[in-house]
Amino acid sequence: MPLNLEYKKPVLKGTIQVPGDKSISHRSIMFGAMASGKTTVEGFLLGADCLSTISCFRKLGVTIDLDGDRVTITSEGAAGWKEPAAILDTGNSGTTTRLMLGLLAATNFHSVVAGDDSIAKRPMKRIVEPLRQMGADIRGRQNGHFTPLAIQGTKLSAINYTLPVASAQVKSAILLAALYADGITLIEEPVATRDHTEIMLGHFGAVIKRSGNTIRVGGGQKLTANHVKVPGDISSAAFMIGAALITQGSEIRLTNVGTNPTRTGILDVIGQMGADFEMEETAVEGERSADLVIRSSRLKGIEIGGALIPRLIDEIPVIALIATQCHGTTVIKDAEELRVKETDRISAVVDELAKMGADITATSDGMIINGPTPLTGAEMKTYGDHRLGMMAAVASLTADGPVTIDDPDCIAVSYPGFMEHLKRLID
Ligand code: S3P
């Protein structure tokens, strides 16, 4: 059912705990299933993507119990997984699809991985190629480059691999396969990407060494069950940050937000734009976290590119929206990866914000936005992409007419309860 939104210059006040980090939640299930013993997770994200991960591991015979945002995973380790009798349905989740390929390649059984229409369009070659170099047997459409993919588990060998794209999913899939491969795998990442896999594997007892841009991991390591605390997702917080920045007179507090430095590019960006905000650290070891206080601000346009991009890749839809309210020009470049996200996020963001009157132009690897421009009401499309849905909802706060969102349900992929949280800040 479409959602109709119309606000009259709302002022946002109050405190929100955004749901758990999506990347960390996925990994807590996967690594809990790889470890022997009982892993407990608190603050787990009950979003559709992470529920897909749970359902896949249940099909491998792993016991996973949910109690609100607490999860218990009971496993004998990967050696105890059994051949799934049905397709492993990864839904809309790229992280589930890609990281699982690394794990399934190293089993001794057959499995099939497939997701929704969006997953069927997303490139898997970037995962399948290095895994094949390790000896993996993976087949599928277009020489195994698109789902559905059939995997016959087999013995793998270590590789030395330089990532051709800055992708934590590719890095993680290879790292996970490497834990079960013979020998020592070296992965070089030209630009640093989110390091949740390395941090959490260390927490579960694996030895992963980094020197400069090279990550070294030995095969045959055993993981031991542990407890995982999931901080709030900065990628979800980003939409609330955007909401507070662009609505005059607003001041909000976001508690316990994950502030792993590989994810905080959004904070660097709003700082450079001149935003009035504070960060009070709540945890400094392992996965860092902080409370964030954000006030509406007069902002200026900036240039965003280079090594900053992987640190804010999922935040570009909301950054583009914020940029429509900045004084001057914002240029986003080196972000061609956006073209292969849940949808082509360069085209989708540009088309949707332009409908509301934004001065925004697509480039091959990003976009150029001139501001500030008042936004008008419009009929917004999500393309089934959760972040496009949230961008439209936040944009409606400053629009001078009604905004309709065609498919608001997709927001639950990463932020169930998003509209309720937004409403709570407005009331
Ligand atoms: C993720 C990595 C990123 C990010 C995605 C989650 C992860 O994807 O966009 O939302 O959990 O590793 P890429 O590895 O494709 O950049």
C-alpha cells in the first residue's frame, strides 16, 4: 500500500535508539554458526535481510532461537552443517548471498543460492572468480556470474588476491573461505572497506593479521562461540541525521550508534558541510559506538570522493538529499559501485530527487547537486530499495506538498519501525 505524507514545517526533538547494525547482525549469525558452542547476540537487527540469513542457516541444520532482539545460535561448527534440502533463499540481501558463497564453497555438500529479482541482477562474478581460483565449484547463469548459483562444496586452497573493487562483501567471502582452505591466504584491498568481519572473527578466536593494506589469514582455524553486542546501525542513523539537519529548529539524540571508523564517512561529510553535532563515545574497544546529538544547521556544498566513498557508500542517497539543502555545489564522484546496489542508486536517487525539484545531475560515477532548492510534493518510487524509501520519507519533511511513497514496506529490509521512529521525533 502506498504511503501518503504531508508535513507542515516539522521540528524534530527527542531520543531514538536506531536498530542494530545490519552488517554486524549478519556476521553474528554466520560466525555463530561457524563456531562450536552457544553464541548469544544482543541488539540483533530484526530486518528482513538479517532474517534471510537466519533462515538460510536454519536450512543448514543450525539451531537459532530468537527472543526479541536477542538471538542464540547453537552449533557444532561448520563440520556439523548438513546438505540443505531446499534452495537457500537470500531474499534482497547481497551480504547473505555473497558471504554465504564463501562458506558453502568449502563444505562437502551441494547447495543452491537464490534471492529476489534485485539479487538476480547483482554481479556475483566478483565473488565467484576468486573462489574458483581457490578451487570452488560454482555454476549458474552466464558462467556462474548471476544467481541462482549451484555450489558443490570441495576442498579449497589459499590464494593471494588483490581486490579489483573496494568491497567488504568480496573481502569477507574470501576471508571466510580462507578459514577452511589449505595454506595462508593474502588479500590486498586497495582502499580500506568496513572491517566488521576481521573484528568479529578475532572475537571468536581466529587469528587475522593486517599489515598496511594486506590481510593474512591461515586455513584450518576453529572458531569458539562468544557473545556479540550489536551497536545501532550508522547507516540507519544517517536518515535521522539527515532529517534533523534539514528541518529548522530540530535537535535529536541518537543513542549507541556504531562508530567503527570504516563506517563514519557520513560524520566526516556533515562536519565538512558545517553541521552542528556532537559525538559522545560509549564504547572504544572492538566495535566502537557513540551517542550522537544533531542540530539543524546551515550547510554548505562539498566534494566527496576517493577513499571516503567506501566509508559512506550506503549513505549516499541521504547525503544527496542533504546536499539539496546545502548552499553551493556538492560533487559526489568515484561512486560507480552505486550502480550495482539494491538498484542503480545513481539513476534512482537523481530521478526521484529531481521529481521534487532538486537541481541534481547524474554522472557516470556519482552526481552533482546545486543547492539550496525548496522541495515540492511528488509521487516517489522506491524501486524496492529500502534506502530510496527512507530518502523519500525524510525528503517529505521539507517538501511543500504531499509526498507519496509507492512501496514503503521495503524499508523493513534494514529499518523496521522507521516511520514510527520518525513520527516519534515529530510529535
Ligand atoms: C556490506 C558491504 C557493502 C555495503 C552493504 C553491506 C557488508 O557492500 O554496501 O550494504 O556487510 O559487508 P559492498 O561490499 O558491495 O561494497
